[in-house]
Amino acid sequence: MIGSHENAKSIESAAVKGRSLWDDARMRLLRNKAAVASMIVLGLLILMAFLSQFDVWVHDLEHQYRDRVWIAPTLENWHIFGTDGHGRDLFARTLSGLGVSLMVGVVATLVSLVIGVTWGAIAGFVGGRVDQAMMRFVDILYSIPFIFFVILLMVVFGRNIILIFVAIGAVEWLTMARIVRGQAIALRKMEFVEAAEAIGVSRWSIIWRHIIPNVMGPVVVYVTLMIPVVILAESFLSFLGLGVQEPMTSLGRLISTGQQDMMAAPWTLIYPAVTMMVTLFCLNFIGDGLRDAIDPRDR
């Protein structure tokens, strides 16, 4: 009884203070030590990747030292990650590759976010034949192998970094659309939606003002978990030689080059691979923390 009374008092106190659900989610997230540590580490990685674009490091990522081919990691001459088979500083190239991989991950995720949320919200709210037709189109795209779709786009449009955004974003929005559709179907029968329909609010206004804002909780969590998937997809394409091309580089391309030189210079594989591993771990821990913070069943 005492414990129940204390819980009731804490709930009442929180209500008096007017703490919103988002404030509560933020506090729950900040109590997750793994998520907070991941945000700090990821923030430092993003900062270093951003600064690398302004040549703040002592070595330029494209400069070739002919007398320093495959130099092991050393503080001498500040080659802390060593050099590659062309005498280029691996630390500068790793940071630049991290920046490109994060850029691909974020931009492609935003592309899939816009398409997937809009598509799923319309299909779930309108329902009927419109829903059936839209989701059958999604099923058709699901049946096309990802690598075949990318190769087809490259044959038609050529090979460039923008195409990678389009190719990955054009595939990854499918799951997003299904998630949002399920949420929209559940929201369609809620009282506030029925009230908006009763007073004559148009379907498009209901979708943009009520459906989409109310599905953003699960969407935010899914986005943080999808960015690692997109980064891995880009790395897979770069590993096959279909992704980022010289003079640009990415973590996937560095790993592809490193595995070729692994016997002679193992650090060319180890450091890019560890950087990618740490980045993906951070993103997944943040996604898990957001899921636990937003999920109403854990309140």
C-alpha cells in the first residue's frame, strides 16, 4: 500500500509540473548510459569527420608520399593510422571516408523517410482499393533484388554519388511505408480523427496535420536503426566497386582496399573496419535507447 501511495504521489507530482510525454522520453533516454555514451562518441566522430573536410589535419587525404608506402602506425610524421599502398595518410582518408558514409546514410535515410512516411500515411488512412494498389506496388519493388536495382540505375544514369543516394533511398523506404501504414490504420479510428472528419476537414489536411505527426515516434526510432543499414548498404556497394569512386572515398571502399593489402599492411583494413564498427554500434545503441524511451509499454 505504501509503495502504491508513493507511486500515485510521483505520478501526481509529474502531472502537476506539466511534464509532457516528450520530456519524459528525454529523461528516460538520458538515464540510458549506453545511449548517452554512444551519443557522445558519435558526436565526436561526426565532428572529426566534418573538420576533415577543411584540411585541418597535417596530411591531405590525397597527397602521396612516395617514400612512405605502407608505413605502420607511428607518431613519427603523424601517421597515427599508418599509410596505404600509395603513401597516403590513412587517418585523413578514414575520417574523410567516415564523413562520406555518414552523409550517404543520412541523406538516403531522409529520402526514404519522405517517401515512406508519405506513401504509408496515404495508403493506411485512405484504405480500400487505394491501399491495395499502393501496397501491391511496394510488394513488387520488394521482389526486385537490391543489387540488381542499383546496377540497373547505374547502367541507365551512370555512376555518381547522387545516384547512390537515390538507389539506396529508393529501396529502403519500402519498410518505412509498411510501418507508417500500420500506424495510420490504427489512428484512422481514433476519436480525434473521426472528429476532424465530422467537421469537414479534408483528407489531405488530416493526413498532414494528424496522421503524420502522430506516427513520428516509431519513425524516429526506425530512422536511427535504418542509418546503419544504409551505411552498410553503401559499404557493400563500394566493396564491390559499385559505390563511391576516386578521388572520393568511403569506409566501404577503404575496407575493400584494405582486404586486398591485408597481408602486407593489416592496418589498412583494421582501422577503417574498427571505425565503421564503432559508428554502427553507436547508432544501434542510440536507436535502442530511443525505442525504450518512447515505447509507452515501458512507462
